[in-house]
Amino acid sequence: MPRTAPRQTLAPDDIVGILGIVPTPATPDAGHWSCTASVDLDETARMTAMIRAAGISIFMTGGSFGEGASLLPEETEAYIDAIVSTLDRDGLVFAGVTTLNTRETIRRARRLVEIGADGLFLGRPMWMALDAPGIVRYYQDIAEALPGVPIVVYDNQFAFKGKIDTPTYAALSRIPEIIATKHIGGPSMSDDLAAAEGRMRVLPVDSQWAAFARKHPDEASACWTGNCADGPEPLVALAAAVAARDFDRADVICERMAWAQAPMFPGGKLENFVDYNVPIAHGRLQGSGLVRSGPPRPPYSIAPEGHWEGGRETGRRWASLREMF
């Protein structure tokens, strides 16, 4: 199929600072299967305005703790519309649109771009694992269907049954629409960055940004976070420290972030967190107290009480960082 002219242009150099993955505030009845309008749109608008006013201008939606798997298509559309309308072009929105197949992803993505999303935050189908050629073909197909619409790759080996390997990252970075990847971290992150050869930002998580930026000061100019709705202040302080190459201060901020987030990992293990990250994220918002999260949506609404409390304690600790930084 011939490709048409791009709708707009964003490049890796435009991805700087904090990329905030935001939750999807829920209505009081969102925990029941019969609810068909579960997004608290007023709270969504308030949350968006609060985060933007603090200095974070790049938003990503519909990840795992944003409950992308639990939202109806029309709920996602209303949610994206609320964020886009609140920002009123004063920021970028990468809409989460991961589904179980290529065609459904394309259909939903086109609608979200029509609503006003600036780009896509895009994982891959996970009913069966995709091998390396399958991953590349999937992203090529999305880019062909939505030419010029920028993509942030969503890489999570737990959700998608495997991590994207370094040669595959090299191939993905040659798709012009792919401008960044949300990286889960680990020993391959520097190799993945090198393989991209500047064609794609490799985004570490907030608490690992200082170390990655110290190692790669010219390339590691952005990070992702799931904590902006818990309090954006320490994140904005971290971005300022990295931009100034004050890595000693950035190290201090990241150390406190790691301390704040430790309780949400049961037994200190990421793999114990991933299956319960939706309830844990709701607990985190309860503890931090800035955003009214509402109940988690089914089926990802049940977790041991200790996991809930770990989320709440993380929220309380994160709230203390707001005064510190």
C-alpha cells in the first residue's frame, strides 16, 4: 500500500524530560462488570491539569496500571478526549492502544488520532508470543497503516511474553514512526541504546535515570514514570538535575525514589508485582492522596491485602518526596 504524507512530525530529539504514564480514574461503580462508563472524566481533567502545571508535558496512557486491558473502546476514546481537551495542545499525548491483534489495534489507533492523540504508546499482541520477525512485522504494519504517527514502543517481558532483544531493537529503530521505547531496564539497556544509533530514545524508569544518564549523558535525555499522579514534584526536580548534568543531585533523587517505591514490590521482587500491579497502583494513589482513583476494573481488581498496603505505603512515601524536592 502506498504511504501518504505524514500527519505531523515528531523526532527522538523531541522526547526530553519526563514521560508520565497516567492512571485512568474510575467512577464509584467501575468495579462491577455492568458498568459501561467507568472513567471519571472530571477527575481525569483535574489530574491532567495538575501534572501539566507542575511541568510535565508528555503523557502516555493505557499501560497496564492505566488499565488499558480493562477499558471499553468508547471509554478509552472519552478518556483520551478529556486529556487532549484539557491540555489544549500544551503537551503531547501518546495514547495506549495495545490489543490482541493488528487490525483491532489499527482501528482503535485511527480513532484516537482523530480525537487528537499526538502518537501511540504501543505494546504488542500477547495471546501467543511473537518472535523477532513477528514483532518487527507488527510494528511495520501499524506504521504503514498510520504513516507519520509517532510511536513509543511498550516493552515489558512480563506482559508480552518476552523482552525485545537488541537486534530487534536495531530493526525497530529503522521504522521512522518509532521514536522511543519504554524500556523495563536490565543489563541490555545500553546495548539496546547503541543498536538504535540515535534513531530512537531508550527510556529508563525514573529511579534508574540518573545512573543511565551518567553513563550516556548525550542520549539519555528522558525517562518514563508511573508516579506522576502520585506527585510530580520529585520527577520535575530529577529532570532538572539531569538536564543540568548535576548527576550527584540526580543520584540522591533516584535513591529516594527507589526507597519510596520499594514497598510495592512484594518480597522485593518485580515478578511478584506484575500480576497485581493494577490494585497496587490504586493503593498507591490512595496513599499519595492527590488523585481519586476509584476502584480497579474487573478482572484485575483482586489482590492480597499485603499487596494493597504495599501500594498505599509507596504512595505515602512518595508524598513525602513532594516536600523534599
